[in-house]
Amino acid sequence: MGKNKKITIALLIAAALIIVVPLFALKGADFGGSDDAGSVMVEEVAGKYEPWFTPVLEQALGGELPGEIESLLFCVQTGIGVGIIAFCMGRFVERKHQESLRNKE
């Protein structure tokens, strides 16, 4: 068996262990979000906490947004951000490519 094949097998075994070990090691663990932890902390520190603003969309719609809509808006925001970053990186790469072509001339 070749050296590359041994490395590949070792990496596959390591990947499988990374997937399987946490299932048993973290059995019964409680994974809470930062929003939950923040609201619990606010309740502990000041039980009479009153929000100082109301979200704009909740005011416009007259109630809380459904979770699916919040997720959709978050995904749209993420997509726009990724698009902007990818566009800027593409511009930098293309600029470098054009400069290398000019330097060759």
C-alpha cells in the first residue's frame, strides 16, 4: 500500500472519529443560543427590564414576525453580505491579474 493511500485512510478514520466521538461524549449536553443566555442574564440582573425600542418590522406588521420569516430575512442578509465580499475579492483578483498582464508587456 502506498504512502498516499495510508494517509488518506488515516484522515478518513480521523474524520469518522470527529463525527462519532462527540455523539457519545456530549450525550445529554444542553446547547443554548446566545439570545437565550442573554435574556436569562437580563432577568437575573434586573427583573424589571423594559426594552427601549421595538423592532421596525414588528411595528409595521403589528406583531411579532414568525420564525420562518426571521430566518428568511437572516438568510437574505447573509447572501447579500457574501455577494458583496465575493464581488470585492473578485475585483482584487482581476486587478492583480490585469496588472501582471501589463507588467509582461
